[in-house]
Amino acid sequence: MKRLNFKLIPVFLYLTLFISGCVTVPRQPAVQPYGIYHVVGRGQTLYRIAKTYNISINELMRTNRISDPTQIEIGQKLFLPGVRLPLPIESYKLVSLETVRKLVGPKYHASHWRYITLHHSATLEGNAECFDRNHRGRRMGGLFYHFVIGNGTLSGDGEIEVGWRWRKQEEVNRPADIQICLVGNFNKETVSSVQFDALVKLIKVLREQYNVPIRNIREHKDIKGKNTECPGNNFPFYKLLTELKKN
Ligand SMILES: [Zn+2]
């Protein structure tokens, strides 16, 4: 009798979990009948490789046991499941001013933007969509930035994403203040040259349209009363100002 009870315990546990809906029935491991190896080349990000082969970045990370998408190295071998033929990975082209003008859109005459505040995401990866979700979860009403500039993890390196608040010309939490966020943690890493180039061009276009004076461009931590390190100690703020003053 005692023996029987012991045997039944796992069955009862399973049933209890099943009924409470907590158990996940282990699925058969996905069989990948084919795939190819790709050797990471210079300037290639996981994002760009995933996009080229139309594989989700999560699948690529899972298959290759990568936990941090920023940590891939030149020469690293990646298995690309479901891929039959190698494709050329487009090397990143710097965004043109013309493209940035299109992204920013025409001047909104009803708007009077006077400041630009710079942030980092303080995360190693991300994009506008995931920050929007995160900010909604924190009851901030959605993406707290007007523009997000990617670092090649969940969006392209230097890719400018336009937030919905910019499209609606909605202020975030300070009047007349445009919020730009660069994906990355610039206490730990540095701004890539492509990200920097995109930032310079974005600010140039915004200044063309709204005449924001250079003295009104600031780091988040420069705002009085803000106890933050944002956008991080490695953020090249003075280099940025020098670049902007050139034209
Ligand atoms: Zn900030």
C-alpha cells in the first residue's frame, strides 16, 4: 500500500499542475534537417545576419546559444537553421541626410521644439518597440522617446526609429523638448561610429527645421534635479557638439 502511494505522487503532482495550467508539456525538440554555417565578418551584427536570412534573432540566439547579441565576434561560426545557400550580408551604409529628412518628416508648423535631450537606454540591446512595451508596463504611457537609434541588436546599427510621439508631435514630459535615445549602456560600452553618425545627422535635420540652438542640446543628466548618469560616462557629448558646430 505504502509503495503504491509513492508511485502515485508524481501522477498527482502532474495532474495538479496540469489542472492549474502551470505545466508545459515538453515539446519535441525542433528538428532542423538542414542549415549552413556562417562565419561572422567585419561590421556584421547579429541583427543584420538574421535580417538577411529572414531568421528571427531569437531563433538565431537560441540555436547558437548566444545570450548577449552584442557579443558576437569576427570569425565566429553561426549555424543558420533552415538556410540552404549563403547570401551576401549587406555591409552597413551610413544613413544619408536625405533619408533622415524623410524619416523626420516635414516641419510641423504648429510645433515649437526648442530643446533636444539625449539618453541612453542603459541596456545592451533594444529597439523602439521593446522600450515602448517596457514604458507601458511602467505606466509611462508608452515610448518616452521621440527617436531611438539602434546599436545592431534588435534594430540596425545606427538605424533611426521614429517613435509614435514624434508622429503625433506629442511632448513627453517636458515642454518643447525632443527626446533621443541611443540603444546601449554607455557606462559599460561606447557609442559605435555608425550610431554617432546617425545621431549627428538626426540633430542636424532637427536643427534645420526647428532652429534648436546648440546650447539647448543637453544630456539627460544636465537637467537640474535629475539624479541620473544618463546617457552614461562614455557618451561623446563634446565630440557631438564639436561636430554640430562644424556647419
Ligand atoms: Zn535618460
